[in-house]
Amino acid sequence: MNGTNPIPMGQLYTHLLPLNITDFLESDHFSFFLKNHGLEDTWKQFLVESQNRPDLYGASVGKNAFTLFLLHVFHSRHEEFLSIITDFFKSISLWSSLLLPVGELKYDLQNLGYSDKETDAIFCNEVLS
């Protein structure tokens, strides 16, 4: 798996912008997601590290923190990553009134090295499609 390329992680954020991911990352739904996966401190760490760092992935602190956060989870909890990202997608899907951009998200995950079969399994849940 590629995984060292941050572009698909940043693309995940970009593809979730129509669902208002910036507000979601400040919501109770996201806090609950973080707590369920023991990732509260990890998120806080990357949120702090992303302050005043437009040199990372752009001027958006949220995008920078999200990209660094996902890269960290991808590398440190690789075996669980698909399960974690699936729960993330479920959380934002339940929070937002808009549908997930399934095609784009599948493409982003495939750019991380996941197969069609693996990405199809994520989005077969009716909450996510």
C-alpha cells in the first residue's frame, strides 16, 4: 500500500467539503467518533500542530489537521484503518443532510492502495450510500 502520499488524505477532506466537514470536525458527532476509537488526544495534537502552518496542505487549519490525523491513523493503526474510516463516514453521513460523494471517496481510498472489493464493502451499508 502506498500510504506515504498525503494527497489522497487531502482529497478526502476536499471531497467532504460539500457536507460541511469543517463544522463536522467541531461537532459532538465527531467527538463521539474520536472517543469511540480512542483518538481524542491524537486529533488535539494534530489540531495544535496545524496552527499557522499553511506550508502543510494549504491555509485551512482543519484540512491540515485532518490530513495529518488521517495519515497518522493510516500508519499507526493500519489494520484498523478501513474500519475507522468507515465509522468516520457513517458519523458524517448521519450528521449531514447531504449524501456522501461515494464515487470520489472510493477513488481516494483506491489511491491509498485499497481494492474495488474493499472500497465496495465500505459503501454497501445503506447509511453510506
